[in-house]
Amino acid sequence: MTTNKYIMKWFSIALLSLGMSSGAYASSPNATQCPSSDFVEFVKAFSSEPEIQKAFIAPSVKHVHVTADGKIPKVVERSLNAIDADELKVLLPENAAAANLIIQIKVPNRVIVRDEAGHFLKIFVFKRGGCWVLNRVEDWTLDAVMNEITQSEKLTPGELELKKGVIFDRLVNKASPDSGIYLYAAALDSYLDGARKGSPKAAIAAAGISLSGQAPRLENSKILELFIQASNNIPDAGLALSMFYCDEGNYDNERPCINPEKSMVALESAAQRGSINALVRLGEVYETGAVVPSDPPRAMACYQEAQRKDPESSTPSVERLATQGVVRNPSIQCIKVGSL
């Protein structure tokens, strides 16, 4: 009997050392029981019942948020002995819906609360023991930080959202891989918000991060819309538009250009509006026959026109064609007359 008492005593000490003897793990008959072994069901109970919240919050919770250090966003992590009940209210579906927020429960241990415009992003991380316990809250919401960083700047419509998207993108390096994917999504949402407000740079940023595979993939029709919006103001965006007409973002699949006519129109328009990169690309297109039939003399005309505007841009291409016997024909222009 004495031996059993010693065993129980040391067993209790072992549990204490592992942090497993608190009410959060329901170690005594009077402790709150784990509401469910299924994480989704656990979250539903946790979000709606204050007593369960009290029982299943770790004694020390890691809290992450972003502040402004001058013009630079800074990630601050600290340990808290308590979490404000108001911070947990967003986990209740009706509260989230009222604030136009989306709740995403990600097995095995995360709850993401976010909007679709990059204004709100919180991640609640649980640790599994005998039950789940909330041990980390990440608040990546940037609106207050952006107000402080840009308070002395005169911003054009959509530029604030563009800057916020860039910051979300950079903050990925400060987050875990599991959280980083939601920062990329918030960056995309911010860029899209900036595009809606008229920023062509935000439009091309949204298309780019979506095609990169880092953020969620938008529908092709939406990506096309973004590239067109951007190309109306940024000549080089016409180059991206031209390439998207050909491959629709499937870079790994070598296949004929899907829409060569629209691709060439976008490329020539970009070149006429001053894009040297578009001129070089036209040279490549005519040299290789990748979009239209091969036309080396016209390729030479494109390369030389680019060379006149920027000597370093295509000199090697001009020299390469010259060694192949291609000569400049003054009667041939890079962009055919009346092609646009």
C-alpha cells in the first residue's frame, strides 16, 4: 500500500513536470472534460462555451502581433498569462459573420479567422495533449500598422493596399510555414483590394502572386482581367499579358500558343508604348517561331530597335543573328504597319 502511495506521488510529479495535471487535461474527476476527440467539434464547443475556454487555454500563451517601428513593421512575440475574452469572440460563427469574417478550421490544430480584403487575419494554434489547449495566438492584422507607416505619405487610390500586400508577403519569413500560407493569401487579398480601387501595380502583383503558386490560384478569367487592367497603364505588363494568352500560366507544359493573335496584339501594343522587354520578346518570337512563323529578318529588326533604345538589351541577339547571315533590311519593321 505504501509502495502504491509513492508510485502515485511520483506519477503526479511527472504529470506536473509535463504540464499535464491541470484542468486543461481533465486529470481529476471535477475537471472540465475534453468536449470532443474530433478537432472540428472541439473548436465548436470551445468557441461557444466560456467554461471550456477557461479550461482549455494554456497557463502561458504565446501571442504574436505586428507593430510599427518607424516605417518598418516589426513582429513582436510575448508570453501572456491570460487571453482577453474579447479576442476569442471572433471564433463564434455569428460574431464572425457579423464582421464579414471567415472561420477556417484546419486539422490538426489551427483556426484561421480572416476577411477577404486583407484587413483581418488571426490564427489560433492549439496543442494536443489529453485534449487540445490554446497555446498560441497570432494576430497579423496590419491596418493600424499601415496607418502609422503611411501617415505622412500622399497615396494614390489602391497604393495603400499594394503596400500592405508587399508587407504581408515579406512577413511570411517571420511566420511558420503553416501560418505563412495565410499571409500569402492575405497579400493576394490586399492586392486584389488595391486593384479594385484602381492600382495597376496592385493588379499585376495580384496576378503574379496567384500564378506563383504561393497564394491561392485565381480563375483564369480573373487573372486575365488583372493583366489587362495593368497593361493599360504599365507597358511591361503587356508582356505578361501576351505570355498569359499563350500559356494561361501553365509554364511547365510545352504546347503551341493557345491564342497567338491576342498574344501578338498585346506584345506589339506594349512595344509601341515603350516596353523594351516587349521588343526583345518580339525578336524572340520571330526568331524561334514560337507564336508566329519564324521570320529572322523581322526578328533582327526587333532586336535592333531594342538595341537603339537600350544598347545592352539585345546586342548579343543582334550579333547571333548576324553570324547566321541575317542582315538588316530597312524595309522591314519590327511591328508591321497596320497590325494594331
